[in-house]
Amino acid sequence: MSRQILLGDEAVALGAVHAGLSAAFSYPGTPASEVLEYLIRLAGETKEFTAVWSVNEKVAYEEALGASFAGKRALVSFKHVGLNVAADPFMNSAITGANGGLLVVSADDPGMHSSQNEQDSRYYAQFAQIFGYEPSDHQEAYDMSREAFDLSERFGLPVMLRLVTRLSHSRSPVETRDARPQNELKKGVAKDWILLPVNARRRFGLLLDVQAELVRFSDESRFNFLKLNEGDRAFGVIASGIAYNYLREAVAGEASPPTFLKVSTYPLPEGLIRKLVSHVATVLVLEDGYPFIERQIKGLFGVPGKTVLGKLSGTLPASGELSPDIVRRALGRGALPACEASGLPLAGRPPQLCVGCPHADTYRALNKALEGIPGSNVFSDIGCYTLGALPPYSAIHSCVCMGASIGMARGASDVGLHPAVSVIGDSTFAHSGITPLLGAAVADTDMTVIILDNATTAMTGGQPTYGTGERLLRLIEGLGVAKEHIRTIEPLPKNHEKNVQIIREEIGHRGLSVIVAARECVQEQRKKRS
Amino acid sequence: MKQDIILAGVGGQGILSIAYVIDNAALADGLFFKQAEVHGMAQRGGAVQSHMRLSDGTIWSDLIPKGEADMILSVEPLEALRYLDCLRPDGIVVTSSTPFRNIPDYPDLGQVLEALNKAPRSVVVDSEKLAKEAGTVKAQNIVLLGAAAAFLILKETSLLQTIDALFRSRGMPVLEANLKAFELGKKAAGRP
């Protein structure tokens, strides 16, 4: 047993290692990146397991599934929207099942600190009909991650662990225990893993059969507990994950705190919920993310004779992140005395491109090249360069999901929009820009794709990238883009005029052009120097 | 015994290094802690804050409720002001007076400092000047940590040991500059 300071992400990672992890895969994304960062660091030191960045989340999931097929314990981690990318293997892995324990770590971002939506991964666990954990603190993150692998092998199913930004990026000491040895190689049974309809029907039947057992396991889990206030039949609280902490914070020190149920596992612990609901007249549901528990309890018709409060009832805000202050209010506890705000208008300080960033030079050249062309549209993608939306650049018109810039530019071009420009980073291009570019190359779509090759995955802290430099150029050529319309620029102030000219020429070409703006990220350059 | 601190500044100013030193000092002192921080987008020149909770008992929330913060410790004056309504009525603000102007609408510095002086208790230090005096302008975060040290529930020896552990690998001149920055910050706060 030892005590270590860990981020929530790291506690999950170390729990997995101590459960006998053999392989881990991921694609960077806030707030999940630190799971694999930690595993890569540890694997580098111990050489005992594999931890690598994958090209995208779907690939990461499939790599982890392959390790599970081989009988080894595997982890795959990503941010919530990464699970959309991996949804196909994820859903089907509930049918194949897991051979070696398989843990799926999905980190949600309520409040959208660094994301484009607030989707709640618990719906995915329910959708696939697999078991899910939701830790409230670092110790649980570690303990649940360890337990998840045993559970995965016991039921022969992948298991999800849902994190939220606040826990992912909070640090606290964790008690760790001795590591379990890794599994021996033991191949999966082919008829379970070949999802031809004849096999898939049988496997799906098994998945349905095990559901009642999963509910029972949830009811008996040590991570869920019910504390009845025998003297108070009026009001009780169901709280999950990080919201449980806010509940305990708000009622700490009270002589007669309300009845509460801590929910940490899914499917819901139905027996415990029935006990709580039968004990009180009004139930308040506290959960970070969507009203997942609240909606299930309420159903279409509500609970006769009971009042269920939460996000659906308007007691809590339907969007954004919960906070101790919001939960205090919902519990009817008054605000604490505090200093007054200064009253000065405080200018916001949004994130911005670094001084000397190559993207800034590219945007200056692009803006200049598009000057005077009416109706031009720049479809952007996910990365630091999305900050080109902000002044002084105001250079882009869309940002939707990984790789969307190229597909959207093509769709817009196909219906007559000109010029249609796509802006995408090298890592995002490798992630999911290659396939839409292949289609556009075959069609010779009238559009200009600008690949911002800064040789790293910058926004998430500088993870490696798979399509950069010479390999990127060969890749573009290999997709069938005409060689004379593959251009390279070096985005530097001294090259501004030349770069504007090149961009103008390619926008003028009424077919597909790809311009690679190649210059290394200044943050990565700095890291190499120090 | 408990202490709740809001750490504030701008991405790149070393807020997380301050947090690292406090975390490890707390561990050495046998305290429990939770420290919530911001990663990702907000790091790129944006406002950065970290909620740091120290206690010898259970800590529930990772975030500090409004009115519970005992201290705002900021490497930048405007950023200190941003969290004033989180501070207890008898809380303390320890901040740099050196503005980080990377936005076009940065308010009048005189007004910012005046507003900070209205806090129940405040310690305002010229971290840029003191860090330069210590040998590196990068050590402004450690100047602020030094200025706050006397008001923390942590042992000073624990803080110094962690600073040592953090900077020794970067060479003796870096370590010495940071130790000096800590001392100068302490003196500037009127705590020799």
C-alpha cells in the first residue's frame, strides 16, 4: 500500500495497471488525455505493458478489443465525443463480449470547458447494455478501475467508467495496492467473435439474459449506499458521481441531514432506489450531465404520490456543470456570506493562439487571399486553429467534429458554393480527414483543403501525430490529388505575400487543391529547446 | 484545520507549479487535499484557476463553494479580482501587481489595484521586480508563493523542500533563483 498524488484520470490509469493491464489505447482529447499520458510514462519506466496513441478513437477501440480477444486486459480511453467515433466497435463489442477484461473510459465535459457538446456517456452504457461505473473521488476512480476488469471477465462484457472534467482534472492523494499479474494469452472463441447474424442473435440473447444479474450486482455494489433519515419522511436525495460530493459538502455538519442514496453504478441499483423513494415524499436527483437517473425514475407518468425534482423539473439548470453553489440552492440552503464582487467590468480572457503560432500566419494569408471574394466559406476543424474563429482573425465559419471540415466543404461545393475552403490540422487529418479527401479526390471536387501541419497534436498538449511532413505529402498524393495542385507553404511573416499568391492560385483552380502549411508548433519547439 | 485557496493567473504563468508545491507540501504535512485545475483550451493565454482545498479531515467537493475561500493567491491582479466574490468575509488576497496585458480591453490598472485594496485583507507585491531581482522573471509564481507562505497552514520547510525537489533537476542557478524568489516574496509580504 502506498499513497500517491494523482489526477482523477491518473487514478483510473493506475487502477488499471494494478489490475494487470497489458495494453492501453487512446486518441488525445480533453479531459481524457491524461489517462494515456500517464500510462505511456509508466510503460516507459516499467516496460511491462503497452500504451500507445492511436490514429483515432475507433482504431483505439478496435486495438483494445483485439487485445481483449487475445485474453489480455485492455483499456481504451477518450473524451465523450471520442466515443461517437468509436461507437461502431463499442456497440458491437457488447455482442462479441470481452475475453480479457476490457475497460472503456469515457470522460464527459459538462459545461463544455473544451468541447462542442455535453453528451452524457451513461446513455452509451445503457445503449450497449453494459455495466458502468461513475466515481465520485480519486480513491473510487482507482478502486473502480481495478474492480472493473474482474467484473468484465466475470460477465464477459466490456465495462464503462464514466468521468467528468472536474474529477479528471482534480488532484488528490490515493491509496494504492499491490498489482495483480497480467493474464496469459488465451484466444477468444471464433463463433462468439464472428458477428454473422446466426452468431450475433445468440450473443445478443446472452446479453439480454445477463441484464437482471447486472442490476443485482449494481444493487449490491459497495460503491452505492443508502443512508435513511428515519425521522424525516418528507425529503430525500439521489446523487451520483461528483454531484454526491456537492450534496455532502452542503449538508456537512448538519445534525439531521436528509436521506440520501449515492449512485455510482449502472444499470441503476433498482432495489436501493425503491427503498429511498418509498421512504420519502419528494426526491431530488443530483447528477452532472443529462437527467439520466431522473428521467428513468420519473418515466412517462411519474411516480404516483411522489414528487421527483431535478433538471427536468427546473430545480437544477438543464445545461452546464453543477457546482457546490447550485446544489446548495437546490437543497434550499442559503448562500454563504462572501465578499462582494468588485463591481468593475472585468474583461474576459479567452484562450488564444500563442505568440508566433504558425496558424496565425496561415490565417493572415488566407484572409488576405479571400479578400474581395464574395460568399467565401472556410470550414474549420477541431484543434488550436479553431481559435481562428476569434478576433483578430475571425477567419472561419464552421467547426463541428473531427474531420468535418473536408466533408462539409465538399457538400457545400457540390451544391454550388464557391470558394469552399477547408482548414484542418495534421493530426485531425490523420484522425478522419483522409477518407473524405479520398472521395473528393476521385470526384475532383472544386475546393481547397489547407492542412495545417504543425507536426503535433497541439491543443491537447503535444501528443504525436501520424500524418506529418513527407509522409503527409505522400499520403495526399497517394489519395489521388493532382500533383500540380498539392502546394506547400511555410507560414511565416516573411513569406506572407508569396503564401497569399499560392492560396489565391489554388482557390482559382476549379478542382481539388491541397495546400500544406508546414511549420512546427512553437510550444513543441520550446519543449525541445529546454 | 482547513484552508481553501483559489489560485489564479494566466495560462503559462506557472499556476500549476504553485499547486504542485502546495500539493506535495500538504502530503508531507499529513494533510488531505483536493486540487481542481483547468487543462486544455484555457491554457493558451486564457484565464487559469485552480481550487486548492487543504484539510486534516474529509474534503467533499473538489470546487470551493462561494464564500468558503480563505485565500485568493494570484500571479496577476485582474485575475485576482475575478474571484473576489468567492472569498470569505475575512479572507485574504495575495496577488501580484504586475498586469499581464494580452487582451485589448484590459481595465485601468489603478482601478484594479484600488478594488483589490478593498478586500478585507490584501497583500500586493510587485512580482515582476522581485523575480528579476531573484534572477529570473519566470519565478513570479514562486514570489507569490513566498508572499503567501506565512498565511498558509503548511510548514514552510515542507514548501521549501518541494521547491527544491521541483527545481533541482533544472540546475542550481534555477533552483537558487526560485529559493531567492520565495524569500523576496516573503519579505515583501512583511514576513521576514
